[in-house]
Amino acid sequence: MSLILAFESSADETSVAVVKDGDTILSNEIATQIKSHQRFGGIVPEVASRHHIERVTILVDEALADAGVTFADIDAVAVTYGPGLVGSLLIGLTAAKTIAWAHNLPLVPTSHLAGHIMAARFVKPIEYPALALLVSGGHTELVYIPAEGVFQVLGETRDDAAGESYDKVGRVMGIKYPAGKTIDEMAHLGNDTFKFPRAMEKDDTYDFSFSGLKSAFINTFHNAEQRDEVLNHNDLATSFQNAVVDVLVEKTVKALREHPVKQLLLGGGVAANSGLRAALADALAQFPDTEFVPVPLKLAGDNAAMIGAAGEIFWRQGRRGSWDLNADPSLEF
Ligand code: KG4
Ligand code: ZN
């Protein structure tokens, strides 16, 4: 049996978790700062770092207590060292290093993206090769995983991430940050009347682009305002969500055709999207040998348990961080 103490602080959630064997959560403490950032319409890096400092040591105590373990039971410390906001990453990284050093434990540098994908381990064992669709506020990528711990990016967004585009159009409609969940709920109440563009849907790459969709949405909204016309927000939400989901599903299907896999993993904050989950489940009917493994709703957003799930793999594979390990804001895997 192994116990990993995991840290996540890449954006606006401070989180510490204890994970057993990489696939069982003993505790997963998450302190969200959303309220502090809401009035700015997005994350303010300096504010985020300060909140991480205030919370991280308290969360360590809570994570150990909730798991019913002490430092003496822990085998390794896994920590997100990128990608993310450098000031935020440094808080979790410094806390993790300090604890690892003080308790003579190995430090396991872990990618936030690997964490989002490996959260699928809490659903069931991952079978390889696998494909992952990673959709979050900062990333939109299709990742081929030929074997445990190996991540090959097939394609990614060339501009905005899917979650970012939700948040930006949400802001135009006056929806509080982060807007994804609210737009998802509204999308069930409207009709696809606007037929927004689906950029790069049929092209030859696995890349995505969401900035044109965002602009089309904002132009539609403001043009109507100038005519003193109020558009139906639910219809806007439905039309927007359909456009996002169509492109994500189309590219995922293309990747599955060209890279047959045993499982399709879905991770990242936007993995909570009900339209996306339903559309991918439907599309998978064409691939009877591929099992759909979306991460559980409550583990789609940022949390440290997912870092424990990925970190346990890297720890077993012998990856170790030195005491001079630095944060890497643009790390991939
Ligand atoms: O993974 P995450 O918690 O943080 C990053 O690593 O970016 O993702 C946050 C993003 C936000 O943009 C938020 O609006 C989006 O996930 N999100 C959703 C939904 N729930 C959260 N987007 C669409 N539909 C949802 N249900
Ligand atoms: Zn994330």
C-alpha cells in the first residue's frame, strides 16, 4: 500500500489530499478563492498567491486528520509544479518541498494536466492505450496515452481554451465568473437559433480554435444591444454550447478513428459540462471497443487528489524532484 500527500495550487484553488494507491481518496481538502476574484471577472494572480499562503498549512493538517493518518504514514509528496500562475504554483511547491524535506520523503513533481487526466483513476483502472480530452479554463487538448505515464499531445487550442471562452461570453451576459456551469444550465432551456461558427471543425489537424466563436457571440450580443433588441440569453447559451461541443466531439471522433484506444478519458473543469458528456457518450456508440471514462463531476475542477493519482504513477516510475525544483508556468506533461 502507498500513501501520497498531494498539493495543488496552480490557479484559484488551494488543495491538499491524501491518496491511497493512486486510486482511492482518503481526503481531498479544497479551499476555493472564487469569491475574491469574482468582482474582477477573472483570477487576479497577486490575490491568488496571498490566499494560497493563508490556507495551505491549515489544509495539510485537515487533509491528514480527515484521512486519519500522520506524516509517518506518508510515502511521498506529489506537487503541481506547472502549468499555472507562477506565484500560485510557488506556494504549493514551497509547502510540498518543506514537508518532504522535514519528513525525509521523496518529492514527486507532477503536471497539473496529467492530474486532470489521471483523475479518471478514481473511476476505474485505466487501460492503455487511452485517449484523453482535456478541457479546462486554461487548456483544450487531445492527448494520446500509449502507456502509463506517457502523454503525447495530438492537438490543442490555438487561442482560447474552452473554459476560457465560456467565462468570456458569460461576462458579456453578466454572469459571474466562472460562468461555465451557469451557461451549461441555461443551454438546456434554449434553442440553437444563432448557428455560431464551428472553427476548424473539418480541418486536418487535432487543433481547436475558440476565439472566432467568442467574437461571433460578442458581436451578435452587442449588435442587438445597439438595435435596442434584447436577445434570449438561454438561446445564446444553447447556440454557444452546441458550437463548442460539436467541435470538441468532432475532433475527438477523428482522433479515435486514427488512434484506436481502449478508453476515452474526459478531464478538466469543462468535463463537468452535461452537453459535452452526453454528446461524447453518444459518439462512442460508433466505437464499441472504446470505453468512455469521464471524471466524476466533483473531481473535474482543480483538486489535489488528481495530483495524487498522477503523482503515484510518477513516484512508482522513479521520478524525483530536487530541492531546487522550480515552478514551470508553461509545463505540459
Ligand atoms: O480545470 P479547472 O477547474 O481550472 C483550470 O485548470 O482551468 O477549469 C475551470 C473552468 C472554468 O473556465 C469554468 O467556467 C469551466 O471550467 N467549467 C465549465 C463547467 N463547469 C466548470 N464549463 C462548461 N460547463 C460546465 N458545466
Ligand atoms: Zn485545472
